[in-house]
Amino acid sequence: MTAASTPTPPDAPEAAGGGTATEAQPDKSPGDSAQAGKSDERLVHRPLLQRMLGRPELGAVVGAIAVFVVFSVVADSFLRASSLSTVLYASSTLGIMAVPVALLMIGGEFDLSTGVMVTSSSLVSSMFSYQMTANVWVGVGVSLLVTLGIGLFNGYMLVRTKLPSFIITLGTFLMLTGLNLGLTKLISGTVSTKTISDMEGFASAKALFASELTIGSADIQVTVVWWLALVALATWLLLRTKAGNWIFAVGGGEHTARAVGVPVARTKIGLYLGVALGAWISGQHLLFNYDVVQSGEGVGNELIYIAAAVIGGCLLTGGYGSAVGAAVGAFIFGMTSKGIVYAQWEPDWFKFFLGAMLLVAVLLNAWIRKRAEASR
């Protein structure tokens, strides 16, 4: 989905045809009205192929099919049910963060603190529960509040200072990196947390954030369910709600969006809160899947989340992209990371393949956009 060139005022009533209702213009002739209808692309029925070319995730889908075919041929074990479940698990752990990061990028902003924010979320849950000898769910709730507070801090600083999001979230990244290491050493005496697997509430929390579901002959991690639910929620938000129009409008042009009544500050803060929510879910999985958390984890993952969103069709300039595309981008990452292992290739080539896919995806997405715009 792309944003319209001029955002629709958020409170304008909708006409029966899906457009914006306007006052009657009695001075216009029937010919003028017909000409106006022809010039409004919302009223023009476009062929299926043309509509597909306008989808931001098309390039990612083509790339995902190509990667799947390659590893299906070169890796004998790639198509096994257990292997595909491992690929889905790797994709879901990235996709849970790639989806809210994609929405933030559609809104025209970045967040470089996402990788360490995931670790911060898990550290807060673990250390609060252990130090307070409280039910694990208390630590989970405190972690949610702290993580949302970090997202609120990023969004509030952005709208108040008008500094680039790159600078603000880079500062948050450095602060969280230091806090994760410093506070963990201060409280636990080491760089890792203490085990909480024997505490009350651990089993039920693990069932929600780190359990397995058996489907046929495959064991599917519950993170896949979280991932798909976030994709569905984000897609509905972008395509079916007023907030979705605001996100595209803000990413397409902040000043223009503000001029037509879009709440720019509220929209951007909401996007950062969405990223924080994704970090909280990922952080709880990290904790309850492994029990012990290393405080130095997460550094560098923020670039992978951004790359998955870009491969999925999001523009670095904002105003264009989709949640489905980000999910496909994460799936490509999952297939590549595990496919290299199943194919028994040298793992050191993993980053090379990711970089190559990123460049190819960006070039393919740019070509598709040009073709789609030329065919209108």
C-alpha cells in the first residue's frame, strides 16, 4: 500500500465510493465531472498484474521464492518438516521485531536501539523477579512498563527536539548497552542473570512466550503464532484504520500531513511504542526459552531488523512499505541462515549473502516501483 500524494484529512467523511465527500459544485458541467472522474486514479479499475506491480512486497516475494528453490535443490534436508520448522522459528524471532520496525520506517523514522531493547526487556523481567522473589509474572509486567517507557522516551525526544531519529536512538542504543552490562554486574555480580526456572509463574509464562505446538509431524514454536498475529494486526492497522492513513501520510511528508490535520507527534510516539511492544515480546521469549540471559546480547540485531524491512519493500525515505513485506524479508533471513547450514556451506559466507540479498532486493523494489508508476 502506498500513501496518496495528498493525505486525506483524518476527520473528513467518506463517500460511498471510498473517496472523500466534498461539497457539491453546481457550476461544473457533466463533461467536467466526467473528466475529473477519469483523472482520479482511485476510481480507475486497474488490471490484476498492474495492481500486483504496485505492491511493495512483490520484490521480496520473488526473492523468497528464489531462495526457497535454491536451498530445496542444494540441501537435501531443507524440505524436511523439522528443518522447515527450524526455518520458521528463526524467521519468527526476527519477524516479531521486523514488523513494528517496518511500520516505524513507513512513518519515516528509524530505531537503532531495538536490538539491545530486547535484551533490556528480558533482563528487567529476570532480575526483578529474582531480586524481589516475586511471581515471575510481576517481573513480566514491570518489564512491559519499562520497555514501553523506553519507546515513549524515544518518541517524545524525537517530537520535542526535532533531532533526527538516527541520533536519538543511537544515543538510546549506547545508554542501554551500558545499562545492560553495568546493572547486571552490579546486581548479579556477573554479566548474566540468575536462573528463575524454579520460581512461581515460570511454567505458565514459558507456555505463553516459549512453548512448542505440535502440528502434524512438526513442532512449531509459539513465536511463529506471535509473528503471524503481529503481521495480521499491523496489516489491518495500515489498510483498514485511520491510524494507518496517518502513518503513510507522516512518512510521505510530515509538514503536509500536519497541514491537513494529521496528529504527527501522536502518530510517531505511537509507532515507537509499537516497536517497544515488539521488543518486549521478543525479550520475554529470550528469557523463558533460555532461562539465563547474557547482558551483552542484542548488539547488531537492529540492523538485521531494518534490513528485513527494506528487503520487504520499505523505503528508507518513508511513506511506502507493508507489514507483509517485512514478514517476507524476515522469512528470507530465516531461510538463508538455516539453509546455509543444511547445505553444509561455510557459515562465514552468511553475512555476504545477506548483504547481496539486501542490494538485490532494493534494486528490484526500485525497478518494480518505476514500472508500476509508469503503467498508471
